[in-house]
Amino acid sequence: MTPSETKRINTASEVFSNLVGTRYEMYNSLFSSLPFHRVEKTGVLLSLLVLHCEEGYQRQLSPQQIIHSFFEQYTHYRTEQEQNDLLFRFVQYAERQVVLFDALEEAAFRDTHDMHGMGTLKQLSAAVLHQKAQEQLTQKLQDFAVRTVLTAHPTQFYPSNVLGIINDLSQALATDNTSLAHSYLRQLGKTPFFKKEKPTPYEEAISLIWFLENVFYRAAGNIISYLSSQFPDAVRAGSKMLRMGFWPGGDRDGNPFVKADTTLQVADALRGAIIRAYYADVRQLRRRLTFRGVEDLVKDLEARLYNNLFVPDYKLDIKQEDILSSLQEIRRLLLEEHNSLFLSLVEELITKVELFGLFFASLDIRQDSSVHAALYEELSVRTTLLPKDYAQLPEEEKLAALQGIGGSMISPDLLEDDELLQDTLRTVSAIQTIQERNGEEGCHRYIISHCTSALNVVEVYTLFGLGGCQPEEISVDIVPLFETITDLRQAAGVMRQLYEDEVYRSHLARRGDTQTIMLGFSDGTKDGGYLMANWSIYKAKEALTQVSRQYGVEVIFFDGRGGPPARGGGKTQQFYASMGNNIANKEIQLTIQGQTVSSNFGSVDAAQFNLEQLLYAGISNTLFSRSGSDLTQEDDQLLQELAEVSYGAYSELKNHPEFLEYLNFVSPLRYYGEANIGSRPSKRKAGKLNLDDLRAVPYVGAWSQLKQNLPGYYGVGKALEALHRKGDWERLQRLYKSSLYFKTLLDNCEMAMKKCFFPVTAYLADHTKYGPLWRQIYEEFERTKKYVLLLAGAETLMADKPLDELSIHLRQRIELPLITIQQYGLARIRSLEEQDPQHQGKKVYEKLVVRCSFGIINAERNSA
């Protein structure tokens, strides 16, 4: 690190301490003066509990001992009800402390981040001009895009009304408006966080549409407007370099509540939201464009948008080209007759309309491959389209049978007694309806979860024929999703088989010879552990790029990433910047979910900064030669060996007969679904808990709330130790210094470990049944920490990222009482269940455990 970089980082850390840490202490004191029931006493006692927890864990006390001794030392509460009432008040208070901290971080974003530094468009612009790379930039931007897809995964604990308060509070804090901030804190004190019922998929969609309207709409417009002004020849009209995707209402995988009518409802909501955004901008234009000839055009456009929003008879009356035509005419008049006055405002709106159309975000359909398989097996029984023994046929014969029914249309009514399969057929007509109303981009992708074969893709292609589509009418990209380690290894072979299939290859030709392939980090990590999952995805991309290029197909990778490193999150842009020429990078596509939406894209500044980082990563890889992006054969072998050792260690742990039982025993895993944070069940199938059916979100989230974060590092220590003992340490050091990919892997591993706090579960070390497992996990944590620090030449985790380290430290102090209370609640549940599995007294503690989850997950940001 250069002296100037060190100085910049130190300055940013000092700014963060002042604007976030110090101001948090100041504004937190306002909670004590809020005129609510017993709040002042709660705040004082909670401060004492934080200190008591810190001292207690230093003395190796258990959460139960800490809570019991706290009540004895600091309160006169002796009855169970009095004590529980105070614990619930602590939880409510701490939840709001987390909101305050979030708002302060958001308000300080511009001061703590270099908005014009490395990875921003300002820096890209300077580099392009310096290296005279305008022509290369123009070529790259012809078809390059970043697509961020908002998903329906249940990791967003803030209800929409709290998100609004955070947004307003951060703006008040940014301007030091203490009076207004105090009012918002009072509002926060009276606003419930807990949802009594699960949200519907439609309600989930409405919550995320808030981000589209209030954040992405403005951030994306700003970015394209900036690039257009800097490089007008490079950014062509109608550029789609930033695209939004959307899963709520379209993601059916294991969610029985998403139906065809839900999909249509959400598509209508997206259309309404973007028209609402245009309407607001046009209203602003009317205040400026008061000139002869122009004013009437603006007024007419405003009326048409208004009618589409509020007058039922006018619904669907307006088209994207109508809006653009009006704006282009206004632009012409400003140029020719009004000295280009306020021209930039009109051009910015044109950019947005070209970008978002009438769809706002493309609504993706996703379904599990097993559902499609079940559909055809049922059709083989109910119709003569398929052989009666279809279910028993080998894959090749099934493929031939499916291709023989391409032109046959089936009525969904045939399956009226099977709601799931009936809806699968109805999805086809729902897609067609959305494309008619919102344009093709409104819904043009069908993602197949757990895709394991070419048959799974052909099943979906055939589905459109059963829905009445002729081959040339199928305006949908079929996207296989490869997730497990085995599926990732076989992915290239599956795609080769599809590329050689004449029918499917013709479909690809009609889709511009482009194939999108989704790769899932979440289930990959759950299946193979941190290192093997990441390396398997890298090798799959490499093989898929090679086979696609061989068949003349442009492959686009869509990464299913979660918030934490264990699910492909962390410093995401560094992964994309580290990809070499052996991996296709026509586009960057990734899921944005849960807390990552609000933490990385919660404000216009944050969203713009993070979108710019992704754009820069994708563009700079092509424009500028960078060291560390291409792996040598020796690097490849070294990473393969690390991955295999790590995989062996993780598999041994995962296959331990008490592994999932341990997680269920000591974490809030079994209460995840009761938090009412998402419409999806926490398991794909009902029945006994097993790792295959358990979703990655509750799996990773449970480890996070335990403060063990196992999926983010387990096996890494054993892998590094094995190569160290083998005498390959110097090779590893060279790889760490030369490969941005390898360094990013370990950087994110450090982040996962930084968020661990083993003292909270140390009481398990001597547990008769689970003690050995706890010690095994803790030993691997210490082993990984030891070797990662040795490789980094550092004394503490994340030493080269002091800003992130400071944020994590301050957040951990806020959540410490919540973690302690949650573990106390779990211990009380176990104790009562030993007396009677159905003991009525455990209900209050179950509620306490669930309530703690809100603050813990929100405090940790990218934890699930």
C-alpha cells in the first residue's frame, strides 16, 4: 500500500469515527429522552448490559449466567415475567439503535467513500482519456451491460415503513437537522418492526419496487447521463448498459404462493411504478419548460401519464415510443427555438425512458426442474402425447419424445386438480400477456433451478409449445441454473449437448446466438464449502466459455449471489475485476437480495457508487491490461489442490451424523420461518430436516446468528495448513500477491471470520453431545485465522480495510445484547422442553428468539 493510499484510508477511518461513531453516541442519547413507557430506564439498563456482556464473556461466562447475574446486580426484577418484559424492551430498543446506525452510515456515505476514486466512472473517464481508449470504450459499450436482479429471498427484516424512516432520517442527519432527526426517532419509537403475518409475494414486490422508484431510477439515470456527457459517441441512444431484474412474483422455486395471477399483478405494479416516476419528472419539467410551443407538449404528456395511472379506461393506452416521441419533439424545439434552455433535463428523462421502458425491471420466472419433470410424467398418464412409460425412459428417449410434441397445445384445465402443474402451464400465457403490455423486456427469461441435464432445458422449451407458441414466437431466454458441485462440473457437457441439438440451436439463433447461464453460489457453498464452491464456479465459467465459443454462442453468466461471502457476496466487484480473458464478460449479471439491497443500494449515493464499481470492473477488464487477472497453469493446480483439501474437510463435517442437529439445537434455525420476513418456506419440501432441502438463506443465516459463520471459512484453514506442511507456502504467497481472484477469496473469508464471536457459544465446549463438534468448528476457525493472517502478513483480520473493520466493530457492540438474549432464550426453551416437549412456558422465549433475529440480521448487514 502506497503512503498516499494509507493516508487516504486513515483519513476515511477518522471521518467515519466522527460522522458515524461519535454522532451515534450523541443521537443515541436522544432515545433516553423519548416520551415512551419506561424508555429512559431501558436505555440506561441496556448500556449496563452491554458492559456486563463484555465483562462476562471475558470471564468465560455463558449467556444464561450473564443474563441471570445482570438481573441480580442491576435490577430489582425477580419474577420471570418482569425479567422477560425487560428483555423484550431491550430488543425493541436495540432494533432502533441499529436503524440509527444504518441511517448515520447512509448519511455519511459521500464523506467516507471516495466518490471519484478507484472504480468510479470519474476514474474510468480519466483512464480512457489518458490511454486514448475512446474507440475501445465505444466498442465495449455496444453490448456491455450490468444487470442487477432484485430477488425475493427473505433476508430483509425491515418492513417498508421502517425503510422509509431510515431514508428520511439519513437525510436529516446528513444536514445536521437535529430537530427533524429527533422527530423521526420519535416516529421510530412508535413504529412496529415485527410482522404479525408473512408478506405475500405481491407485498414483497411492492417493498422492493420502493427501491426501484426511489433509488435505482435516479442512480441509473445519473450514471448514463454522466457517461453520455463524457463520451457522447460511445454511449449510443437507447443504451442498456444498466438493466434491472426482478424476482418477487416470478420466482416459483419452492414458493407455493406464487401463481400466474401474482406474476401479472407484479408486472402491472412495475409498469405503474415506472409511469409514476416518469409522471413525477414530467411535472418537474412543466415548472421549467414554460415556453411557447413546448409548454403544451409537456402538458399533454403529463395528462397522458396521469390518465394511465389514475383513469381506468385509459389503462395501457400509452406506449414507450409515445413517450419518447413527445420528448424528442420537445428536445428538438428546445434546440431550434429556445437556445437549448433546460435541454439537459429533457435528455436525462429520455435516457430513463430508453432504459426502463414501461417494464422498469425485467420480471424473471424461476421454477425447479423437478416440477417440469412431474408435469410431463403427469401428461404421459392423462394424454396420448407421451408414452405411458415416459417416467421410466432413459434421457435420450425422453428428449426424443418431447421433441415429438412441440406443436401440441394443452389446456391448463386438464390439470385442474393439480394446482402446481396447472400454474406451470398458465405461466406461458402470463409471460405473453406481460410482453404485450410492458414490452418483451418485461418478462423474457425462464430460469431452471437445480438444472442437471439437457433434458431439463428442453422440458421448458417444450412447455412454450404446449402453451400455444410456435418456435419463432418463443421470445424467452431459457436459463439453466447450475448449483451443486457435481452440477457445476457437468455444466459444460450439458451445454455442449444443447448446442448440438438442432431444435434448441435454432432457438438460440433466433435469440441472437446468446445463452445466459446462471451459477448459484448459495447452494454451491452449502454443498461443497467456501473454497470448493468458489473454485467450481470459476472452473465452470472457464469450461462454459470455451464450449460456447466453440459453437459460436455468446455466453452470459448470471451469478446467484447472496449478501455474505458464504453466498458469493462480500467485495463482489473485486471478483469481476479479477476475471481473466478465459472467462466471458460480455455482461455482469448478479442477484441483489436481502440486506444487500438496503446496505449497498439503500440510497442514491450508495447505489450509484456500487453500480459504478461493477461497471468499472467489467469495462476495465477489456480496456486496460491488468496484472493478476489470468491464472497460470501452476496457479490453477495450486487452487485445485486447495479446493480439494477444503472440500474434504467440509464434507467430513457436513456428513457428521449430528451436524444439522447441532445447528438446529443451538441456533434459531427452526424459528426462521416464524420471523415472517418472506413469503417462501425455509425448506423446499415438507418433512424431516435435511441439508438438500434446507434453503441456503436460513442455513447461512443460522450460522451467522450463532456468530460462527461456518460456511464462510470452514475448510480454508485445513487447505492452507496442508500446503504449508507440504512446503508450498512460497508458492501460495506468490499466488496471493499476483492473483486478485485468490486475494479476493481470502479477503471475503476474513470478513466472514471478523463477524464471528465464539465466546457466546463457548459454553458448548464441554457439552456431552455437541462439545466435540463445537471444538472442531472453533479449531478450524482459529486455524483459518492463523494461516490467512500469515499469508496477508497482518496481525488482525481486515487490517487493510479499516473502514469496514470499524463498521463491523461498532455494529457488533450494538448487537451483543441481542445475541446474548437470543442464546439465553434458546437455553430456556431447551430446559423447558426437557421437562415437557409441549411446555406452554416456552412460547414467550420462542417469541424472544424470533424478535432478536431482526436486530442481529440487520446489524450484520450481509449475514444471510
